[in-house]
Amino acid sequence: MKNECDYWSLGIIIYKFFAERPPFLGEFDEETIQKIEEDPVEFPPKFPDLAKDLCMRLLEKDATKRLGCGREGTDTDLFALKAHPFFDGIDFDYLHKFKSPIPIPNVHRSSFKTKIIEEYKSIATTPSDLASPMMIDGGENFSSAVTM
């Protein structure tokens, strides 16, 4: 098991897509963590059955029983995840080989940093805004605030 958090996250994303809210939410971080650790997943009434089954299996608290995390040949391995009826019609081999037709711009770190600094200067409303920690030395320390 090395991807158990990835499959948990997939369950969260699918849940949020259909429910339009996270499955575990507290008023404070500590309450959210407690709900994650202790509460069962509750689904809104119109949540699709296949998505519900998939989420229940991806949001299994015991990572050894979580769909996608099992040993090869078990009913919780990666092949079982891909074979879940929720994914019917998805060609995973094609997805793996698929090349995006959308070009991704080659953004140089220095040009990105310059652009952000200029935008920040244009919205700064007081001299103290310009004296913020990320603007010290004309933005030279900016890279410590934003990492690429």
C-alpha cells in the first residue's frame, strides 16, 4: 500500500462532485479530523447509487480494506477499482497514453515572479502594503513566500 491517501482523496473528490459539499466538515479543523476518524459517511438522498458505492469503498477508514489499496488479486486491488461499475466505458489504457492537445505554457520562474510583483504593486493601496515581507528588497525575498 503506497497510494491509500490518493484513493481516499479520489473518494472525497467524487463525493464533493455529486453532493456539492465535503463528506466530513466541522466548524474547526479538530472537529473535521474527528469526523474523518469516527463518523460514517452520510450521503444526500439523490446521490447516485454507483457513486455512493464507489465513495463508500474509497472512503473506507481502514486503508487495508480501501478500494485500490489491496494486494494484487484481491477484491480491493487497483484492478478492482478500475473495474468498478462507476467507471464503465472508461478505457484506462487509452487515458494512460493520452496526450493533452492543450499546450501548457513554459512559464519561467523569474517572469512569473516579476508579473506577480507588478500585479501586487498595482493593487497596493498604502505604503505599508508595499512594505510587506514579500516585497522586501524589491521582491527579492518573494520566492520564499511563493514556491513553484
